[in-house]
Amino acid sequence: MNSIGFLLRAIYAFGADSIGSPSSLRVIPSVARNLWNLSGRKFEIPRRLGMTFMAGLLVASVAIGAERPNVLFILCDDLRWDCIGASGHPYLKTPNIDRIAHEGLRFKNTFCTTSLCSPSRASILSGLYAHTHGVRDNFTEYPTKIVSWPMRLHDEGYATAYLGKWHMGEGNDSPRPGFDWFVTHKAQGKYFGTEWNINGLRHETTPGYYTTAVTDYALDWLKQPERENKPWALCIGHKAPHSYYTPEEKYAHAFDNVRVPYPDTAFHLDDKPTWIKQRLYTWHGIYGPLFEWRKKFPDDRPEAVKDFENMTHAYWSTILSVDDSVGRLLKHLEATKQLDRTIVVFMGDNGLLNGEHGMVDKRAMHEPSIRIPLLVRAPGLKPSVVEQMVLTEDIAPSLLDLCGAKPLKNIHGKSWKRLVQRGDPSWRRSFFYEYNYEKQFPYTPNVRGVRTDEWKYIHYPHGGGGPDRHMAELYNLKTDPDERHNLIKDPASAGKLKELRAELARLMKATGLTRDTMPLDEGVKQELPSQSIR
Ligand SMILES: [Ca+2]
């Protein structure tokens, strides 16, 4: 922000306008409103204010405004925690994304609490569990009465924008409350040829690649002259690397020489519940259509692993374009001297199983499905690797905390600002996970579970209130991080199981889930999902 120019423009605006008229309210910069808001007073500008007082107010408010960081929030769709260079991926090179990690925080143990696009996105926005915000499937709108972190920043004078995949309300591409500028599309969007709704003003179809288009929209918005006037929060919702994995032409063969076998856990399902074995041949199993990378299915012949390899190559390739996007954005922030007063967040909305235990897609509570990448580069936060478990619900309180904004009330998440700055002995040692059976995708049962730093217990309620019909799972993550050995029937682990069940009940109660309702589990089915919602 050019403070002197901004101040002069503001004073000129006041001088040119008729002070005391209602229109004078419109030229008071939002940073001045922030000053009033921050002082705890209801915002109300007296009708007669002297120029001297206003100039003084503006000087003070510019000083405060300059301290409020911008937010660049980059959300990937279905990005695995280990599919960036900074997490140690053996083949994926993502130098621009890695830069955020090297110059900022890398949260090694970040989890979603419902591994599904829309519920998880709503948790990221609101700081709430799905059972509270109410977006429990991919077909529900974000409730406008629930204040999100962008809404709160907007209320406090930030310029806000959301560009890209929103995906709460499949058929609705209209602007949503809390954003000055909103560019999205219906449903999942397409890697090529997405039709965008430009802030409700017009529709346009971009012929090029989604990742490039959304980055172009972001840079256009960032280059608007009014970005200099007040702090901003820009959210980018990438489609990548969500299925159907379609790489940009230049990266289509980037991994041709890499062999990708099925993970060996896919062949050790003896101690797993039956539903996992049934899933093998479905839309969400390794012998299924693999998001159309396999044309004839099911196919469990060993040589059909080639389809799995091709699918994985394509998934990885889409991430290379995201890395290019991050590079362009960081370069712009650096060139305009904004990088060191901008909080840059890079994360995924949910994890993804890539063959582990024979599964593709997500929804289950096994590690690759619930782990997500989270990198944060922020003014005043020293680079480090954070080991503690953080959740999607922690994003909203943390960002508001870092921006000095008023916290959201009665949420489940917790700000990790103190944790990363000087440690927080009261930080969580366990969390609760929930997923509800979807008729449209009948490949995963209802899931309720608890994960601690060392253990995980998962069970599968039927939904009718009676006893579970699927075997539960218990893992010692310290000795068995790949969840190979289900200890649910192990007599030596009976005490731990009892402890975890009690912890699950405690956490459910703590998040307000006293009456747990869910759909009836109709079982794993072979049918494919409807074409329109794949
Ligand atoms: Ca997703």
C-alpha cells in the first residue's frame, strides 16, 4: 500500500465531497472503519467531522491498515498430503509450492474431519464440523447464516474474492455472500472449456486449461488499482488434481518412465472389514473404471495395473500445472513488494487413496484419505515443521487470529498461532472423524472414528441405531503407520480399544454431537454413479 498516496487521495476525496452528506460514508476507507471496529465501538460516523480530525484518523488507520496482512488462500482439490516435493515425493518436483514450505510452516500432520469435497470446504471456511455446518454431502449450499473467515475479513474491511471451484451447491454458479468478486462454475468444472460465471455479470467459456484460467483471473484481480487501498483476501479453488485427471499438454508425458504398481496393502485385506474387499471392484476400487482410465472393467488381471499407472501419472501431472500457478502468484507478490505482508496458505480439501487397501477416491478414514497438505508462509512466523495434529477446522480461527480479526464464536477449530509461535501445551492429542453413507456413491459405509497421535479406532454404524454390521478397525499408528494390522480382535489391545471408544464418545459430545443421525447403510453396490455427478 502506498500510504502517502492513499492518504492524499482519501483527504482529496473528503475535500471534494460534501462532508456530512451520506455520500461521505462511501469514501471513508475501510481501514478507518477497522479502527472503529477494533476499538470495540459500533461503527457510526458523525455527520459533521472536521477535516483535521479526519486526516488524523486516516493517518492512524493507515498505520493499522498497513499492519493487517493480505491473505492468499490456495485450495487444491483432492491433493494427497505426499504429492508435493516438500513432503518428499520421489518423482513430483514442485519447487514453487515447496518454496512456501521452506520459507514458512509445513504442517506434517494435517487432517480433514470428513474426507469429501463440500463438507470439508465448509469446515475450512467455518471452523465447524460437518454435523454442525450442515454441509454433509456434495449437494448442499454453504449456509449463509454461518459466518466464514472470508465473511469476517470482509466485514472488517478486507477486499475479498473467490475464484475457482466452490462446489457447495452443484447447480449454482452465482456469487456467494462475503465476497466482492466471485468467479465460479457449476458442478466440478472441466480441465478444458469450463463455463465461468464472472461475478454474476456474464458467462464466459475459457478454451484453455482450468489451472491457467483461474490463475489469470487471480492475477487480473490482484492487479486492480484498488488492491492498494485496503488489505485483501483472495481464495483460489483449483479443480486440480481432482478426477477426471486431465493433464496440460506439456505435462502429459512427464512421468511416462515411472512404473506405478498397486500398493502392496491392496493385497492384504484378510483382517479388513468385508466392505473394503467389496469396494475393490467398484467405482472406488482398484479393479474398477479408475475414473475412466480403464475402459473395460472390472479388471483384476495383473497386467491391468497399467491403467492404474496411467491414472496416477495423470494425477501427478495436473499438480505440475498447480505448481506453475503458485509460481506466477508468488512472483507477482514479490514484484509488487506484497509477499512479506501476505499470508500465503497452500492446502488440500481432503486426501485421496491411491490404491491403498485396494481403494481409490476418499471418504474412508484410512490415512491417505484423511491426511492433507498444509503449508503457510506468513509475516512474523519463522519457518518450521509442525508435528502436532491440526484440522481443517483450525484454518478459519488461525487466519483470523493472524489477521488480528474478531474471532468466530462457538466453533470447533482452534487457532494454531500460539502453537507455532511458542508452543501450546493444551494442543489437541486426538480428534473425531465422521462420514455419512451416500446413496449416490454406495461404496463407503457410515464412518465414525477417533485418531490420536498414536492410535486410530474406526467403526461403521449401520444408521438404524442397532449394532454395527461391519467389523471395526484398530491401528497402532506408531508401529504400523500404513494400517496393515487391524488389532480390533487382538486381546492385548482390548484396554486401548476401550479407552479409544470412551475418547470417541467424549469428542463427539465436545463437538455437540449428542444425537448422531445418519443415513441407513444400504451396502456396497456395483452400480456406477450417475454421469452428472461423477
Ligand atoms: Ca475434494
